[in-house]
Amino acid sequence: MIGHTLFELNFGRHLWKGDLIIKTGMSKLEKFLKELQGSWGVAKKSMKIAKEAMKRQFNKKRRNPQGLKVGNNMWLKTKYIHLN
């Protein structure tokens, strides 16, 4: 959810300073849990969309000059690999 803090997504309320007494009944608790699960779903969806957008942006300037493909065999030069 855009515009909400992580605290709000985790606890379903805004972070307040000082004492805050909350009286909840079972019906309020069930409603709270459903809203919390909905918030998590929206947050996951937003993170997935952001991840795909970052991947597209990164791959715009990415190229494969050697024409390498997954599964190709290559030789590895060990000149810069330091092992104990």
C-alpha cells in the first residue's frame, strides 16, 4: 500500500508516542486480521511490480556481445581467482 509505513502494515495502526490502550473484541479482531492480510497482499503485489520495472530498466542497456546462451560450456581463467 502506497503511503503506509511498515509499522502500519505489520500492526494495522499508526505508530503513536505514549500509552495507547486498545480494546478489541473478537469481531474487531477478525476484521483487523482480514485487513492486515489484504495489506500484505497489496504490498507483495507492489514489490513484484517494482522488481519487474527495475529489471526492465536494467536490461535496457544490457547486451550479450559474445552470443552466450544458458547451457554453453566455457573455459574459466583462474588468473584473478585467489584460493587458500
